Amino acid sequence: MSVDILKTTQLSKSFGDTHAVDHVDFSVSAGEVLALIGSNGAGKTTLINLISGLIPPDSGRVDFQGSDITHASIHRKIQLGIARSFQLVNLFDQLTVRDNVTLAIFSREGRTRRFFSVADADTAVRDEAAVVLKEFGLDGRAGAPAGGLSQGERKLLDVAVAYALRPKLLFLDEPTSGVSTREKAPIMDIITQVVRSGGITAVIVEHDMDVVFTYCPRIVAMHQGSILADGTPDQIRNNAQVTANMLGTQSG
Amino acid sequence: MSAPGVAPRRVLAWSAPVLAALIVLPFLVPAWQTVLLSYGLVFAIAALGFNLLLGYTGLLSFGHSAYFGAGAYAVAFIVKYAGLESMEVFLLGGVVVSGIVAALFGVLCVRYTRIFFGILTMALSQVLWSLAYKFFWVTGGSDGLRVPTPTLLGGLVRMGADKQDFLSGPYYFYVLAVFVIAVAVMWVIVHSPFGKALQAIRDNETRAEFVGVQVWHYRWVAFVISGIFTGLAGALWVPLNGLTTPDILHWTFSGKIVFFTVLGGFQTFFGPVIGAVIYNYLENWAVGYTVYWQMVLGVVLVVLVLALPAGIVGTVKRMSVRAAKAA
């Protein structure tokens, strides 16, 4: 058995009367690619927000590689190796595609505080950004402003920016939402390829069951703030509770 | 593209002739014209500092008079209390004092954005303004403080018989040199990894945080750098004016700095520089032309916002991009 890279213990968050995340015990093994599924409002995104530090939990604990990071700053979590993308694409729209990635590289190297050197003159960083963009199939768009990309390209760039931080654990919040069905497979192919070759542990929040069953060997299903089921695609497909709550109207 | 920033070679290609013209100009035009241009260059340095916040960090300050005034009053205090007249000491004093004021005010201001940031910067600058009025035994109140013509380059260059000759000659070139250095330094700052991080904060604060940029901290550093540039301008301005009064601490002067920048175009690096120089000519012309000069400038501002929202440089840039695409 591989070790847990991430573990939450009784993690909870309420918004008013709604228990968005309700005493969740959730763990991720190093190197696995895991899908987090559930209907709207199941608490998937809230769980990621709690772990990545966007919002603080009401109670419970988050451990990363054996140390408590429940109340660590976002900056600290990134330094430790936790990165994320966003459901609604979050990019630096006026910066070029290349600069979106170089900024992540400079940040990773702790060099964004330097204000007396020209960023573009750093060929090592430029070269690394070029490699990252090539991996994501965005090398042809390097000089374009990020705001001018298509939705599919924006989704990829969003992941590329997080990936350029060289994380150990990467959260991808609906990497294929808002793109056409035809674009989904190529995007997931690229993402899973990059993640696997980089040895990155990935947690993918996804709505599309076809995508989930195809790309993720382990699936965790959430419902009303709690974990409903956890297993392989076959186990999830044949789980009565999951079928009743989520897959009921879908072909599965 | 739309991000502020230009390739170094292209910048040099057109800035070299402009610089040559600025060097030759004093030999071709009357002295008062050169002095007028000096004011323009000084305001350009202030606008350059201001735009690090507006154009690159996405923060609209309505209180930059505070740092301009801090630089100017620092010079006046150096004269009054230390009896020194060296321009280098003036500049150092202006930079240090405006930097300290910006560091203190910045701690409060950078926690807010948008209108809250604007109001807070304005309120703090108004505090300095009222202090300058009330503490007249220190600041001279509304009479202000006189500042004699300084010596340049550690006393190597001194004023001759005529003040106008000094201001339009050695002092103009001194201002020009500081201006060129300020532009070069700011150009490097906005093109540095730090400058890119500021633009990232401007575009998307949450994502910047998730790339590892500590947003408050970076905003604060940008605020201090911005204040220092504006304070440097204030220190250069005093010898031209010969006097510093509370007017330059008033929020209406902050409004002028905003005007420079909007006029030139805040989404370009050189927009605020061009805007400051043009505004200075415009105001000078309007003041001489009519007693209703503020109305004239108000109309200009309205027309500008409606017709050229990208400012002068922004519009020229867009037109040249369009022309290049059509060709």
C-alpha cells in the first residue's frame, strides 16, 4: 500500500443551515488519479476549497504528507506542493499565455519579489514555459493574451498554470466543464498524460460520468456533504446508493 | 498586446530621437518654454509612479498629492532646519520622506481595493493637507515655505546672475537626466517578475494568490515604489516653483495626476508620461486664455473619456495595430 499524501479528519463547513461538508474523512494516496463526483451542491468544490485554503473549515483537520496544514496560508500550501485549477476559469487575461505560465515558474522559484531584472530576459524560464505549453498543446498560442483563448484552451491553460508550480498534489475543479463534448476527451488525454508522467497526485472534480469512468481508477462519490461511496469505477457503477442518488437518470 | 509593455528594441528605436529632441530643444526655444517643459517632465515622473498602481496593479489612488507634497515639504524642511541647498540632498530627502509616508499609508490602504482604496488614499492625503495648513509655525501655513535655487552635482553647478537662465539651462538638464533614469528604472520594474506579479494581481487576485503571490504584500511594495517616484517628482518640482504651499497636498492635485494618466492612457507604459507633458501645456494655455480654465479642462476630460477611453497613447497604439493588420 502506498502512503496517504493527503488526509482529512472530520472536516466540516456549514453555510448557514447547509452542511456543505459534513465531518468528512477523505484520503488520497501518493501518485493516484482520483475523481470526486456528486450532484450539484454535494460539497465537492467546498471540500477542495477547504483543503486548498480558499475558505477556512469550521472544524476538523487536514494533513499533508503527515503534517497538519489545516490553518496554513495559501502561500504555504503552494510551497508545500498543493496546487489547484478552478471551475470557472481563472487566468490573467491581459497577460500573454506564456506570461501566465512564467509567472507560476518565477513564483515557484521564489523570484517574483525581484523587481530589478527583466523577466523576458530569463531564457531558462522562457524555455521551461515553452516546454509546459507544448505539453498542453498551447505552444502555438504563447504570444496571445490569455483573454483571447477559446474555452477549451483556457481550461488547459488553467491546468498548465497550476502544473507549472510543479505540485505534488493537484486539484482540478471540473477541467472539462463548459467545453463541447468533442473537446472533452482530448483535454482529459492531455491532463492525465501530463499528470501521470509528472508523478503528480491528482484529484479531479467532474460531472461527466463518461469522463470519470474512463480516466480515473478510483472514484469518490459525495452526497449532501458526506462521502457516499469510494471505489473503482465498477464498484461505483454497481453501488445502489450511488445509482439512486446520482446515476439514476444517466445510462452509467 | 493590451498588456502594458513594449519590446526593448522598439522602445529604443523611437525613444532615442525623442531624447535627442529633448536635449536640443532648450537651444531652440525661449527660456520660459524650457522651464514649462521641465514642469511637464517632473509631472511625468509623478504620473509614472502613479500608474504603477493604476495601470499595473489595478488600484486607483486619489491621494498621490500626499507623496508629491511629502517630497516637496521634505525639501523645504531641509532648507529651513538644516540650511542645506544641495539638490542631491533634496532628492534623497524627498525619496526617504515620501517613502516613509507611503509605507505607513500603504499598510492601511492596500487592504482595500476599488472605491474603498480610492477614498482611503484621498482621506489620508487630506490629513496631510490640513496638517500643512494648521501647523503654520512649521509649514508656513498657506504662505508655504520658500526654497532657494539649489546647487547641483554636489556644488559643482551653481546659479549665476539670472535664475531663469539657471532653470532653463543646468536645472532643465538635471531634471531631464533624473527623468530618463526614472523612466528606465520604472520600465525595468514593470517588466520584472515582480511587475508581472502585479499585473497578475490586477487581472485576477484570487488566482494570483493560488500561484503563490502574497497579494497584500506585493500591493504594499508597489504602493511604496509608487509613492517614492511621486515624492521624487515633488522634490524636483520645488526648485522650479521656488515655494511649496499646501495646494500640492490637496486632493485636487491628486486629481491632476489621475488626469495626466487618463489623458495619456493608463494601459500603456508611456501614456502617463505623454499625458503629463501634454496636460501641463494644456493647463498653461487654458490659464492664459481664460479665467474659466478649469471649465475648459473639465470639458477636455469629458470629451476624452467619451471619445478616447484608451487615452492618447492607447488610441495611437490601437490605430497603429489596426493599420498594421490592414497592410
